[in-house]
Amino acid sequence: MTHMYDPNTKGFHHLWHAKNGTQMRYSVKTIQTLFPLLLSSLPPEALDQIVRLLNDEDEFGAPYMIPTVARSEPEYNPVADTLLLWRGPIWGFTNWFIMEGLYKHGKL
């Protein structure tokens, strides 16, 4: 919550460390930004924001399973035609984590 949660957007961002050691937030919405659903201590406003992203067809609200990158992001590519992973195709195990988190918070 201290490092990855942004109270202004009520959303989570994953972190990376630059070569100089600086910790940076990565602003692209990926499936990792939904994983805080697994936290028991998730604030209600953060839960609401994650559920909103999951229901929004321009974000993660796909017709079938949840993509690995929000559909609104330039990085989104639903076809696995690149050597890079996590650019849009669905992965069963990531969807399982989201399902478990939604169940945990009574949203499924």
C-alpha cells in the first residue's frame, strides 16, 4: 500500500528499479495492477476501482477472460505474435488469481 497504491487514482502500479537504483512506478495497466484483490486489507475504494477496471470494456472487461494488459493501453496486443509476454493474450492462471480475489471480497 505504501509504495504501489496511488490514492489519487485509487489504483495500484507496479514498480521497477532504474539502473541508478531509483524506484519508479510503471503506469501501464497490466494484470499485476489487479492482483491486490488477493489482499485481505484492501481498502474499499481500491476494491471498487479494481472492479471498475474489470467491468470496463475499454480496460480489462473483455468478452471472455481477462487480458494481461488493459485494452486501452498502446502495449495491448491480443495476438501472441511477439517474443514479449504479457502484452495482451489471456493466461489461465492469472485469471484464476483474479477470480480468487473477487471471491475473497464477495464480488463473485
